[in-house]
Amino acid sequence: MADFEALQAAKQSEKVKPTNPAANPVKSSTPGAISMVLDMLHKTPEQVAATNAYQYKYLTFNSVSQYLPKQRQFKSVYSYDYAAPTISSSVQLPLALDFNTSKVTLDPALIMPLVALANPEDTPTQMTAHTVDFGLPEAITSRVPTAVIYDAAINAMQASMAELAPEHFSAVDIREDEFAKQVGAARAVKVNFGSKQTGEIIGKMLKYMSQSLQQYVDANPAQYPDNAMLKKAIDKIQLYNKGYQSADVGALLQLVEAISPISFNQVNYYYLDSSDDLLGKQQRINFGGDLMGSNTTVLNQVRYDRRSFESSPLTPLLTQTFGANSQPALDGNAWLAEQHQQKQRLEQARYARYDYAYEDAYEDVYEDAYENGYESADDDNDMDNATNSAD
């Protein structure tokens, strides 16, 4: 009995014993959640080796693109390819952007599973076209045409790149460069973008874009009065440009890079022929760091010569989807409007059924009340007659 009482006393003392939060971090929910997220992001050397051996070794993203600057059109086919010795898979996405008409065109096969979730009955029969067009609403394009934004962005990019300091450019030896041999380059130029330079480019682009949009707004005063939302937004950006420099954006990216597993460092190699025409480009981007326990390097290779374009296995799909003989695209905006109207009709029918049911129930109650009231009146008359007879 004494041993049992001593055991119970020891248990009670453990329950009321103060705990040290530093020694038991699970007691605090917030630090525990942060620790859990960090543990999920962090990878062990064994996990890194397994990812490289079973995933990244066989994974590639391929694309073939056609750019028409005068028409402000960009057509491309993106492909996700995984080819391992035991399994292989490939998913293609044809995509086209037309800034003159403010439309994006894509293959409905990509969005078919998503659309089928909302409309499983009619999606297979309605999505009969090879491609689908989606355009921006007129409420948006009437404020500022997408062609104006496109021209402003292209001009801003060219002007920003032209202002890069010469020390960011350097010649490289390509005698042992396999990619240079593939594209037939005569020489190559290396351009190194750190987080500071990347932020500076972004800041300069915003400055030049706001200036171009300001010129467009000033040239159309009837369309953009002083109280127009776009004019106010551009005036505010112009005010920011006066108070801040493009280098400030670079400092901001350096801060983001210091506290997050994101790296804005880019190493670009531009391959030129003897006439200084661009033949290809290689880009290396690094992600990760000590916080994640690993570094991921993405290598992007772009070939600009016609021979590579014509020999790409994705070029036939690009021609079939967006060529002159391709099937007409389905009007995605009209299809969405029809789906919205159909949903409204179903809602109206549902509420109409509720009204009918309510009216039927009201009539039944009214008839029952009327019949019961009539019978009560008859009973009262009978009672009166009986009383008179008794008298």
C-alpha cells in the first residue's frame, strides 16, 4: 500500500512539474510548424542522390517556338518528357499568343480533365475542335490594348539590356564546348546576372514601360481623362521612379535571396557565327542552398537556327496545330458564356420548381382550412336549431 501511494505521488508530481519550452519545442505550435516545414524542405545526401538517379537523370523539358514580331505572335509547343529504362511518358502543350487580337490559343486536351470536373456530361462532345481560343474581355482591352503593352515591354527589354555595364560581358573559349559545335558557333559571349543585376534590369524595364505607357496615354487624352484609373496608376509609377533607382530593386532581390532558398544568379552564354548573328544560347540557373540542403542547377539550351527548328520532333505538331491548314479553333469565350447561361437556366428552373411546390402546398392548406371552417359553420347552425327547438 505504501508503494502504491508513493507511485501515485510521483505521477502527480510529474504532472505539475514545470516544463522548459526550449527543451521541448513541440509544446509551442508556431516553432513546431516552422521546424516541420524546414524539415520537409531539407534533403539528406541520400535523398539528393536518389532524386538525381531516378528523376532528374531522365527528365527534360523540350519546346519548339516560332516568333513573328511584326504580327506580334508567339507560337510554341512545350513537352514534358521522362524517359527511363523501365518507363517513359511525354506530355505536349501547344500554346499560341496573339497580342494584336488579345487571344491565347491552346490544345483543349490539356484543360479537358479540368473542364470535365465542372461539366462531365457534355465536355467530350463540345470540345470537338483541335484548339480553343480565349480572349481578354473587352472591359480590359478597351482600357489599354495588349499590343501597346507588348510594344512597351519589348522596347523596355531592349533598352534595359543596352544599359548593362561592359564588365558583365566577357568572351569565352568554346574550343571544347560541345553545344558550340552543335550550333556551329564561331565565338561566344558570357553574360553573368547576379541578383543585383537582375533586379536592376527589372527596375529599368518597369521605368521604360511606364514611360512608353505614359506617352500612349498623353497621345490619347480623350480616352484617358485625368480621373482615369490607368492614368493615375502610371502617374504613381512615374512618381516612384523619381524617388527610387533601378539599383534599389537589385538590393531588394539580394534581401530576398538572403532569407529564402531562391537564387537569382544566372549565367548566360550567347553563341554567334562569324557575322555576329545569334545561333544559340545556354543559361544556367541555380536554386536551393544551405536551407534546403541541396542545390539544383537548371540548364536551358536554345537553338535559333532553322536546321534545328526543322529537325525538332515537335515541329510537326506545331505546324499541325497552328499552321495555315490547321482546323479552326473553338471560341472559348462563347463556350464559357453558353455554360454560364445554361447554369442560369438550370437555376431558374430549380427556383421555379420551388415556387410551384410552395403554391401547391399553400393551396392544400387553404383548401383544408376552408373545408374545416365550413363544417364548423354547419355544426354551429345545427346547434342553434337544436337550441331553438328545445326552447
